[in-house]
Amino acid sequence: MRQATAFWVEEPGRGALRTQRLAEPRRGEVLVRTIYTGISRGTESVVFRGEVPPSEHTRMRAPFQSGDFPAPVEYGYLNVGVVEDGPHALVGRTVFTLFPHQSAFVVPESAVSIVPPDIPARRAVLAGAVETAVNVLWDAAPLVGDRIAVIGAGMIGCAVARLARGLPGVDVAVVDVDPEKAAVCKSLGVRFAHPDHAPDERDLVIDTSGSQAGLQLALGLAATEGEVIEASWFGDRSVTIDLGGAFHSRRLSIRSSQVGMVAPRRRGTRTLADRMALAVLLLRDPAFDALLTGDSSWRDLPRIMAGIADGSTPGLCHTIDWRDAA
């Protein structure tokens, strides 16, 4: 029986590599050998720190998660690999799968999305982030000529901004407290602003900051009858915002967006597989390479994950290279 190396959160704040057995693929299944995984900085930090609230233990399970929250748990969903065994049409193809950090795995063939040859494997780990951005924009439904602010220049916020800028006549500003994010925004073709200089009177504000201050700022930037889309996930943290002042007189609204289901506006015509296929194709845009800000060996994954979770390892999408893993 084959073996694979996998990353597990052993207890909140501590991860480790495990060796585990792989079953042989059966009819309708594929064996995938991982090339790269990506760390979803926001959600995986919440999981690593053990901050998934009990009420969300079921809803926040990753598609191929092993174990249960808070720990031990094998969690993750940005995986690019090559099919080694399975249907002839898939063998040798590069695929994206919503699978945790593991050197090889067996899944139903319906769970993999083919990555076109013209999309680099490392860039393809961003498919999960771009899929989330697609769903956020389906929820937000921006219009031609809209003035849009995206709060938070993280992986999701930057992906949302890059896609939104393609609408004719839109003005997209990304707002973040970190001035170093300005270079990334420039590469993505969108304007960067510090919160102190953020443009107001925005028709649409999308908050991806994961912070109470970010959500409060979003309300302050919205135009009269403007809408705030809350795309962050706060885990078990309480968030307090001020709904006094002009919140009611300006008729502002806040709506949540979450990638677990297709946005209501498209749920009748698009499946989860359709949404993922679209996200993969959108990665033909080389500008997304600006979101790939770090890369490490699988051997260093426990240390890297700890650094990302405690904020000592900055960046956007940190990829893990599994090409020499057993």
C-alpha cells in the first residue's frame, strides 16, 4: 500500500507532519501526486489557532478534511498535482483539487479540475482564492461605472479587485494599513490607499480584512444607500461595530458572502464545479502571480504555518513545494 506525507494540526498552535497509508484507487477514482499546495492565510490561521466556533464545526469542514475541529485535524483546500493513476484521459494531467496539504491522495475523478497547460502549476493553487472572489462578485453584483472599495489587500481582496477592475468604467481602490501592499496593487492594475486617505462615496464596499476596524471603515466609505459585502470570516471572535450616526439616515446595508454555496444570483444556473472551472480559466491572467509571495519546502510546513498564524511570516499566498516528497 502506498504512503503519503500529510500536515496535521495536532493541537491549537502546533502542527506536525504525519505518514499515512493510501488506498489503491478504485473505478472512478484518481491518484494525484501533489506538486504545490497553497496556504489560505485567513481561514487556515483560524483553524491552526483553534478558533473555529463549535457552531461552525460542520459548516467549515473542508471537502476532504480528516479529523475534527479544533484538533487533531488535517485541513486545507489549495492543492495542485498530477494524476498518476486513474482514467486514461486524466493520467498525466495537472489538476486542482480542494484537498489538504498532503503529498499524494486518492479522490473521485469528479473532484479534480483540469489545469490548462498554459497555466503554471504554482499559479494554479490560487484557484480556490479566485473561486471565492468570483462568488463574492456574484453576491456583490457590481454595475458598470461603479465606485468600488475593497478593504484588505490579502489574497482574497486582491483577487476580488483584479476581477472587478475588468468591468467598464469602474473605479477600484484597495484599502490596507500596510503600505508594502501598494506594489502588489500596482501589479494588479488597481489603486492602493491607506485607510487615512481612502476614497469615500463608494457604491459598493467589499470587506476582506478580517478585522473589526476594516468593517467599520467599510461602513464609513459607503455612499448613501451603498452596500457593504462582508467577505471576511472572524471565527470565534466577536465583532462590534457602530451602527449609530449616519448608518440609518444613509440607508446603508451589510450582507455576508461565503464560498460554501454558489451565490443565490447564480445558484439556479451554475454548480460548484462550474464556478471552479471558471476560476481556473481566469488564472490565465499572469497578473495573479503577484499574489504568490513566498514558497517553502513541505519539510518546513509546520514552522511556516505557525509563522503565518501568529503574523510573523507576512505575505499573501505562501506556496508549499511537494515535488521531492515521498
